[in-house]
Amino acid sequence: MATWSSLPGYLSSLEKQNGAGAYRRLIDEATPLMPQMARMTRRIYDNLMLATGLRK
């Protein structure tokens, strides 16, 4: 998410759509979810590797 803030126009677009302080709220809401999201993406990746035969 920190990288997103460096994209041209990202912060202004986010605040235009979601109001002032939107980036801070996004960080505050998403940060506690990151460990669970990391586990889920790892599981998806591992299953994809198995399903495609790239890993046995």
C-alpha cells in the first residue's frame, strides 16, 4: 500500500472518491488484515503451482 501512494494521482483520486483522510483510513483498516491476506495469497499460489504441475 505504501507503494500506491507514490503513483501519480493515486492519493488525490482516493480522496476524491472517499473523502479527506482516505489513505490513512485505508492503512488503518487494512494493516490488521495483512497477516490473513498473506496466508490466503500463499495458499492460492501454492494451489496454482500444484494445479498447473509446476510443483508436485
